[in-house]
Amino acid sequence: MDFSFFWGLGLGGIGLFFTMRTFQKQEILKLKKNFATQQEAYESQLQLQAENYSLEIANQAQDFHQAIADLEQRIASQTQAKERLEQKLQREKELSLASQKKLRENNRDIDEILESLEKSQQDVLHHKEAEISQLKAQLQEYAVNLEQQRVDLFNLQQQSSSRQPTQGDRLNAEQIQILVSTLLPEITLLRDSLNVLVDQPENLAALIKALKDILEGQAYAAKKVRATDNKWTECRVPHINLMRLYYQKCKKTPGYQVLISPKKNQKSQDQDYEWLKNQTSC
């Protein structure tokens, strides 16, 4: 029997095998090259987006700062106007009393005129006070929006540095801890405060603003907690009715210890008080 046919068939198969193997290696190299090119393009695009967004945030932050400065100037102007009105009212009262005495000596009663004048001045003062309150509320809103822009910028920077797409805009616990340490290095969060920030992304900017207010001595509705022998102070967050922040100034190092805890009921708040009593000052 002639085996040359089978030998030829075998050698041909081997040749085809090596040819296909070489072809597959070339295809794999092409795929790797294409993947690397796409990866570089994606990283460049993400970096460009981060830079553009960072510039946009910086511009918005500048606008917010300018708006805040304008509001503060308007508040100062309105406050000065109110003080001038009060001084004017006092002077007019004194002049009116003197005139009243003189006119009464001539049997002329001007009580009704004085009452009308005082009421008119009081109405103007009340209007100014309402205007100042409105400006202060607007200033608070701008400040919260600015903190939200800082949180968004931090989130984008985290995405850019990790080079991985994230699931939405929600930050995880590690990222929020880095955010607080970066923006508020003098704040030490206690117990499950970090979890509260993670679980309430919709309130993150407002809570960051509340922590900043503690450092600046402008905590909202602050009061001493008697249940902790007045060692801890409790404050609230505007527009988040059940949220409570408890803080204590450190004695050995600069900064504050802060517990963020929603008030579920009176029992949960009493448990927070008991827990705070057992904490030592930093």
C-alpha cells in the first residue's frame, strides 16, 4: 500500500496548524493593540472631561463666591439702613415729645400724630428686617450649593484618578472619608456618622455645610446637652428636621469630635446621650 498520500495529508495538516497558529497570534496582537488604543482614548477622554468639569466647577464656584459677597454686602447695607432708621426714629420721638410738651402748653393734642408717625417708622423697620432675613436665607442656599459643587468635583476627581466608571454619583464610605478629611481636616467623625453620610447622599452637601458651620462657630440652633453634663453641644441642619449633630471641642488637639445621628424617637436620642456621656475628649 502506498502511504505517500497519508504522509502528504499529515504534513499538510501540520503546516496548516502552524499557519493557523501564526494567524491567531497575529489576530491576538491586533486585538491587544486595538484594546490598548481604545483604553488610551478612554483615559484621555475621561481626563479631558475631568479637566473641563473642574474648570466649569471653578467658574461656578467663583460665581457663587461673587454672589455670596454681593449678598453679604446687601445684608450689611440693609443692616446699616435699619440702624439709621432706628436712630432717626429715636430722634423723632425725642423731638416729638418736646413738641408735644410745647403744643400741649398751647392746648393742642398731638397724640394721634405721634402714634401715626411711630407706626409708620415701625412698618419700615419690619420691612427691612424681613428683607434681611430673606437675604440671609438666600446666602445659606448659595453656601449649600457651593458645598454640593465641591462634592461633585471631588467625585469626578475620584473617578478620574481610579480610571474606572462609577455607578452613578454616589460616593462610597472611603471616598466620603477622604472628602471630609480633605475639606474639614479638623473634624473627627464618631461611631456611625460616616454611614449616615453614605446612606443619605441627597443630604451630603447640607451635612458638609453643617460641619463647616461648627468649625466657624455658626452652628444652627445650637444648645448644650444637659444629659451629658453640658459637655456636648447639639445642633440641627436647616430643612432636615430630624437630623442631629452632637459636637465637642477637643482639648489636646485642634478640632472637634462630631456624632451625626438622625433622631428616630426620644428613646434613640436618649441612647445617643448615654453613649456621648461615656466618650472622652480628644
